[in-house]
Amino acid sequence: MPVFTVHTAETAPATTRRAIDGVRGRFGWLPTPVALMAESPQLLTGFLTASAGFEQTDLAPLEREVVILTVSTTNECHVCVALHTGKLTQLGATTELITALRSGSALPEPRLEALRRFTLAVLDHRGAVPDAEVDDFLTAGYQPRHALDVVLGVGAYTMSTFANRLTQAPLDPPLAAHAWTPAARRCAGS
């Protein structure tokens, strides 16, 4: 028996119904991870608020997706990787960039690679990024505020990836084309 409920706008706590309707309006359907997060109005509201704040940072849309995919692959969230692979595709990202992000490989564009490495450093060092790694990030053309923007993205998408893993959120059919499995769990030959 499942522990977590896949809510609808009708079954969700009243305080999350408006958020659910907003997400459904943006996507044209209600992603199951959101329906599962709705069990906790505070989590759903916190994630949506943090995510909206991250969207308003000075980082360009492609840069934000680099942060999100780096967090998502590091935390092995198959739903987030699939969803944001679709977003990268909509943004016109190259297949080479998407493949590198999904595999955790070095990115073909040096500035984006500096962003990916800095995001990994934030995760690996739990925010206490060594000065040399901060310097590398700034040398790539980023500003101190961008370092803090990365922290916001890491926080928002750590909430999402952890919730999705805890609730065992399934991959919704509209995301099937971008399905992803962590490298450590891939079967031989895949």
C-alpha cells in the first residue's frame, strides 16, 4: 500500500489547491510529483516559491537548467532529469550539452562547465566552497551574486529531488521521451 497520496485539486489540502491549479495551467497536466508534494502544503509552497525565485535570478535560462540538471543527476532524481531535459530541448540546447549534463560529464562550453563545477562544489562542500573553486567560477565571468543564485537553485531543487525520491514519484507519460536512469543503476547494454 502506498504511503503517499497522489492528490488532485479536489483531494489536496485546501491550501495547496490554488498551487496545483497553477502548475496544471503551466503544464497542461498535473505532474505526479506535484500531486504527491501536495500532501504537505508547506513543502509544495516552499518548493514552488523557491523555484520561482530561482527563475528570477540573473542566471540565464540555460544556466539555470545547468544548475538544475547538475543537482538532479547528483541526487539521482529521474523525474527531474526527464522534466528538465525537456526544458533544455525547448531552450534549443545542443544534444552534446544535454548528453553531457545527463551523464555528469564535462560540458562543451567552458563557461557552462565552470557553472556545473561550481554547482557540484556547492553540493560537495555543503556550501563551504574552497576559495580556489570560487575564484575559478568568478574567473569564468560570473559575479558573486551568481554564486548565491546557485545556492538558491541547489536549495530549491534539493527539496524537489529529495521529495520525489522519498515519494517514489513515477515518470509521467509526457516525460517518457526523456526517461533517465542513474549511471550506477543502468543495466549492462543500456
